[in-house]
Amino acid sequence: MKTKILALLTTIFAFSFSGSAQVEGAYLHTKNIQAFGFGAFLNFKFPVTEAANLTTEVGLYNFQKDGEGLAMIPIMIGYQYTLDGSGTGLFVEPIAGYTFGDSNVSQYDEIGEIPDPNNPGYSLKQMAKGPTTALALGYIFRGQTPVSIALKYQRL
């Protein structure tokens, strides 16, 4: 399994126009936990036109608060479009994918109580997996090695 993942990542990197790695701070807000955490992701860009790139991204995020934690691995695909058509400057990037993860965060019902473990319709842990969407807005600076800054809102 590890060799398949390594082969996939190597193939994506070999065929991408540019790739980047980033460490970031993140804030998680759910009904059952609000916490700051840290994460990292790999992002690869495949040029579509001078103004647009198809992007792929895989990340790892970890959030901890009061002895409870949540870890997530989002795998995403996006379309980054620069608004002036030059490939640099302001950009918008809609993103979609799937997040895998697990947690030990207690999940509460609508009245604030932990659900009955004998009721098969309830989970005792906060969900940390499912379809994921995001929207990033940012700016790509001109130069031999383009640098970008962005603000991304992601929803699981």
C-alpha cells in the first residue's frame, strides 16, 4: 500500500508544472469542538491556460483541545483562475474533494447530552470524514519563482 501511494505522489509530481508544500495554522469550528491546530499540505498545479491551473492537494491536519483530538486528511482537486488573465495577481479557486479522518471528540445531541451508546442511530464521536468543499481567494506575486498568499474557507 505504501508503494502505491508513493508511486501516485511521484507520478503527480512528475507531471505537474509546479508543486509546493506548506505548513499552516488552522481553526476548526464544529458544534462539539472549537480548536486551533496545525497542518501541512502538498499542492500541485497543472496548467490549463495562461490564466488557469488545475490543482491537486493532499493535506494532514491535527486539532487538540482538552484531551480530545481530531485528525483529518483532505484530498482535493481545484481550479485556480487569475482574474486578470496573466497567471499572476488576484485569483479565485473553487475546490472539492473528500476528507478522511478520525476523532475522539464526544458528539452531543440536539439538547447537549452525549447520545445513548445502545442506540445504533447515534455515533459517540465527532465525524471527521466526508465530502469537502472549499473556496480560496489569494494573490500570486510575479517573479522567477511565483509566491502566493491566500485565504481559504473549507467545509466538511
